[in-house]
Amino acid sequence: MRDENSGEWRGWRAATEAALYGPGGFYRRPEGPAGHFRTSVHASPLFARAVARLLCRVDGALGRLGTLDFVDLGAGRGELVAGVLAALPPEVASRARGYAVELADRPAGLDERITWLSEPPGGIRGLLFANEWLDNVPVEVAEVDPAGVPRRVLVREDGSERLGEPVSGVEAEWLARWWPLPPEEGLRAEIGLPRDTAWASAVARVERGLAVAVDYAHTAATRPLFGTLTGFREGRETAPVPDGSCDITAHVALDACAAHPTARALPDAHLLVQRDALRALGLTGARPPLTLASTDPAEYVRALAGAGEAAELTAPGGLGDFGWLLQPVGITDVPGLLPDGPDLF
């Protein structure tokens, strides 16, 4: 992708916005995200089935009355919402409305029950689910200069960088609160304020139900010293070059998103890790009993494959380490999922 700003020095937020979502940008390509990286949605249909079970639990918390919304925020090509609708029991499916929220055009052949939108609908009554959406909300990058001052990192379309002005204002306040940088040259951070705002805006669309964000994440106690900004192309990690040729992503400070001032009027948010959330939704990764191999070999093979897929979705050091941010709106509990004690993330 080339534009009139190709040689211009810009902050990473503006450069990423153009590279991912501008005309000819990475996320407007016909192959979609699945052509370049593997999410939980693409790893196994078990993920969509677990989310369908979560939607059913939200339905129970809402009294199982009236229409039930499922909103897939950052829907890619609609794989998750299609899988969730297909996995619902008939008595729930008959009341369910599916929404895919994505900037790219609606893919051909998508289930006609799914409404394709560029932003979330208002008045959601049900479940808003944002899987690997926040990590693609563009952010500025800060780096400490030789004098110990955090400065905005500027970038050109070819990926070359230089330091710009000192970080100031609300961005400096965010760094001081959520990612304080010691005065050591070269240390870096991603300023997650746009993600906090984006999440609060999404939650505001929920009238009653649950909003969930699932992503690569870290908390204040585990911030990486040099940030997490990176790129992905054709299934491989690569240098983040904002020319539209690759995905550009950075891990999410989910604890900051949970504490956005807009959310203070809502019930407390909860932070879990994916392996615990999915196990609470029935995915254990346990191998089937060996006796099944002799009594029903075909079922044993299917169960063994399912156990392998569940193990990938819950594996430490992989997808199982993803963070789940759960924000209830107008409900106090989703049975078996929201913790009674301290959060696990």
C-alpha cells in the first residue's frame, strides 16, 4: 500500500491506522486475518461452541426472555459468529440475532441470519465478544531517550524510526499510571489509552448482558521492558512495517481497559486467563478413556482429536495464556464463569 504520506514521519498510531484500515490496507484484503495468523477461532470449532455455551449462560442470567444478541466485534470474515449460531440449541437459536462488526466488506456466502456492520449496534441485550480486536486498535509507542525522557516514536512507511517530542498530557498520565518507564535509554511502552476508550465505547453499546474482550495481554506487574509491537504475515511473526503488507499488533493492557473511568458506573470487571475461562465453559482437554477405543473406535478418534484441540486452546505458553476481560452490564453473575474470589489474571 502506498499513499501520499509514505515518506512522512508519523506516530505509530496514525501509521498503523492507515496500514491496517486505509484503502488497500491489510484488513481489507480478501483473504482476511485467517490468511495470516491463527486465532482461537481458527484453531478449533470448540472455541465457538464454548462461546455459544457462554451466550446460553448469559441468556439464563437475562431470564431467557425475548431476543438474544450475539455481537462479534472484530469479526474477520464472520467465522466466530457463524460458529456460535450453528452451535446454539434450537430453543435459543430461534431467539438469537447475530451481528458481525468489521470494516471489511461482507464476505460472500455468509449465513443470511448474520447482520454485517461497521460498528456495534446499540441496545445490545446478550453477549458482545471481542476476540483479538483490542490488539489491533492502533496506539502510540513511547521510548526513553538518553536523558531518561519518554518520547513518542515516529515511523515512516518503510518501518524506519526516530524519536519525536516528549510524551505529554493525558498520554503521559496514562504512562505514569499504567506503564511507568524507568529512566533507562531504549525502554519502550505502548500507550494503551485509545484501547481503554474503544473498550468503554463498546461496553456502552450493551444495554444488558456481558461484554468480553479476549486478547494477548499483560498487567501492571508484568509489563515488558521493550514493548510488544510486532507484525504478522502469512503465519509468521515479522518486523512491524506500516505499509499494508502485514498485520501490526501489540499486547493489551487489559487491566487499564477494565479501569477506564467510563466503566466505574458499571459492576466490577473481571480478568481471567483463557484456560480457566474455557475450562469453566466445559473444555478440559482430557483424553477419552482407552476403553472407548475398543468399544467405539470411530468415536474414540473423534474424542481424541477434540481433546487435542481443547489442549491447544488452553495450553500454557500459548492460547491458554490469553486474557479474558469480562464486563457485566445490568447482571450480577454469569453462573460458573465470573469468579466469587480474586481474579485469576
